[in-house]
Amino acid sequence: MEKEIISSRQFMIITLLFSIGTAILFLPASVTIEAKQDAWIAAIIGVVLSLPLIKLFVAVGNRTPTLTFVEANEKILGRFFGKFTSIGFILISLLSAGELLYFIGLFMRTEIMPETPTIAFAFLFSIIIIYAAFLGIEVFARSAEILFPIFMLIFIFFVICISPSIKIENLQPIMETPKKSIFFSMIRFISLFSFPLAILLTIFPSSVNVQKSAQKGFYIGSIIGGIVLVTIITLCILVLGPENTASRTFPSYSLAKRISIGNFLQRIEVILATMWIISIYIRTFMYFYAAVIGIGQLFKIKNHRPLIFPLGMIILGLSQIVHPNIVHSDIYNRDTWPIFSFVFMVFLPLVLLIVAKIRKINGNQGNTTNSNCSTQNESGSNNGSATQGAGSNNNVNSSQSNSSSNAGNATQNASNSNNVNCTQNENSSNNVNSTQIDSSSNGGNTTQNGSNSNNVNSTQSNSSSNSENPSLSKSDNASSNTTLNDSDTGNNPNSEKNKESPES
């Protein structure tokens, strides 16, 4: 199947929206339970500590730039251990995709349509995910580009509208929370914000066109996503208060209900739901796509599309059994998920990086080279043709033919070698064939033969031609040899007047 490529800008947008994901609704309550009014401090520390994790992911990706995360496991850890760790990575991706479908159904039933069963929302959203997976990562990236401005406009509008309800006293007293509580809140923030970014190794850097720009996009997208989450957490504390924020299931949605401008612009909380649906669409797709691609590569299936529909039905079923109720979901995300995600999304990439360094697996090995070819024609007095080719892999192959007054065929080969062996044969029957070999780098042997096979028909009434046969050998090392042979004859021994030379 043809490999799909996205731009570095598209990758940055995917990183930004993926890092926000479900955290925009659930994270304020999860962080505020422990840190209280200092939850915004824990969030800022979490964003800063996420940068070394992103550096870890970038380093792992650079070790195997043409492979996905599943392929890198098998290459670095070997066939057995690589498949074993890949299975765990695929399972956590499938489980997370099913859990996000559960959150979609739970949110829509709790806040918007209480009489509709959750499976109806999960089924409708799964259709979108399956269809996006069929279209491929390129189409998905373009859809993310379209949704990103909508997301940012809604976010800015939301912040402006909620600003009149801010109460600064809700942040006081600052730094009163014990350091242990801030630490646990920070761990929960990182587990939902930066740990899942390892899923992006499925497309980074193997599916991104410019790797250096993609690395910057990885950092920029994560930082902007972190700023959005810190802003939402801070606004929840400033408007709702720490106790009210910690006690609500969807505190940011409750925050949007407080928007009231002139007793006219009210109950516009659906705009926040739009932000959340956009971000959860990006995250759910990436989990599902990682599972589909991972299974296809694990079993050496060239075309992964037949796997999409069955796996789509699997995550739909998982959405109905992954959490029996909201209490189980809260306990899982608070206590189990940080450990589970740390093992497969932080510890595993760290092991891969260490083993890759030990085995000296570097992304610079096996890189393909670019080649540029050019063709040039030159004519002197009669006819002439010259062909020249240049390659960018430190090798230059050029073939040049020039004809001046009579007929001449010259072939020139240049290769990068330090040792040069040159052989020159000359035949003088109205035609001169010379071979010049120029070499200038590591070992190479070149041989030049001149023959009268490619000759130009010429008729000469008075044969008084001057022919030169140069043979030149160069070496860029300490030794250089130069040989020059000149011959000046009035008539060649094998030439006749008013007689056409034979063609071969």
C-alpha cells in the first residue's frame, strides 16, 4: 500500500488537538481534587515537565525515522520481544479508543440528551472514526487543518465571554496546598496530557515530510495545548471555586453555563461541547489508527483497510463494557491509568532508546540519497554531443562527447577514489578516441578504452589534421600522476584523400 505523507504543519495541529483531547472536560476536576486552589500551579509544572518526555519521543523517532513505533519495537528489541511489547501497545490503543467512545456517550446523555442511550452516540461517532480511517491519514490531517481555526475561535470567544465572572479570591491562599498533593495532581495532569503523546510515534517521523520542522511542531503543539488546558483549569477555579470544580463531573461544561452577557447572551455552553468534540475526534482517531496500523504491521499485512471495520466494531463493544459507571471511570483515570500509561508510553520508549544506543541503531544509517541528472549538448564546428550526469552520493559519472573539425569521440568517467588505474588505447584512422579518467576520493579502479566503433563520417580532401591524445590522472591524496601525449601529423597513415571513412 502506498505510504501516506502529511506536512509538518498538519502534524503540529494534530499534536495540539490530541494533547487536549478529553482533558478539556475531565482534567479540571481530576487535578483540583488534590491540589485545590493550587491546581493551576500543578498544571503549569506538568506542562514544563512534559517537555523532556517530548524530547524522549523525538529521540526515539529519530533512531528509526522510516519506521512506525510497532516496526521500531521489532527492529530494536528483536522479533520476539518486539512483538510482545507491540501487542501491549496495540491493546492500550484499542482500550483507549473504546474508552473515548464511552466518554462521548456519557457526556451526551448526561448533559444534552438524557433519554438517549449511550450506545447511540458511540455508534454514530464510531462511523466517523471508521470512515476517517478508510480515507487515510492524509485526509484526516486536512480535516484537522479545517477544524483547528474553528477550535481556536471558539476557545478565544469562550475565554472572553467568561472573563466578567472571574473572582480572584478563589485562588487564595496561594501555595497553601501540601507539596504531596501538588505532586499527585501533577502526575494526573501529565498522565492525561503528555503520556498519550507516544501514540503520535505511529506517524512521527515516518509519515511527516520534513522531520526537523515536525520536531519543532511536536514541541509547539504540545506547549500550545498545555496553555489551553492551564487556561481552562484556571478559569474553572476562578469562576466556580476549587470545591465546586472538584465535585463536578464536567466542570468546564458547567463553567460555560455561567456565561451571561447583558441577560441576553446565555446558555451557550454547547460551544464548549463543540471544542471537546473536535479534540476528542482527533484523539480517538489517533488511538484507533495506531491500533489498525499496529496490527497490520504486526502480522505483515500490506493493506490494513480490511482491518478497519472489524476493529471499529471491537471498540464500539469496548465502549459499553470498559466502565460500568462513572465512579469506576473516575477511579480508573485517577489511580490505574497513570501506571498503565507510564509502562507503555514512557518506560517502553525509554527502553527502546537505551537499547538502540547500545546496538548503535541510528537513523542516519541506510538513508537514501538524492540524485540530480543533467544533460548537456555542445557542438563545435561540425557536430558534437555531450552528456553529463551528476549524483549526490559523492559519486559523479559524466560522459561527454565533443566534435570540432574532423570527428572525435571522447568519453570521460570520474569517480571518487584515491587510487587510480588508467588505461588508454589510441587508434588513429581519421578519428581520435581518447579516454580521460579523473578520480578524487576512496578506492576506485577505472579503465578507459577508445575504439573506432562510434565514429562520425567525414570526407577530407586535404588531410592535414592535428590530433591530440591527452591522458590525465589526478588524485586528491598525496600522489598525482600526469601524462600528456601529443602527436602532430600532417596526414595519418591510414587516411586517403577523397575517401569516406568506414562506419561501424
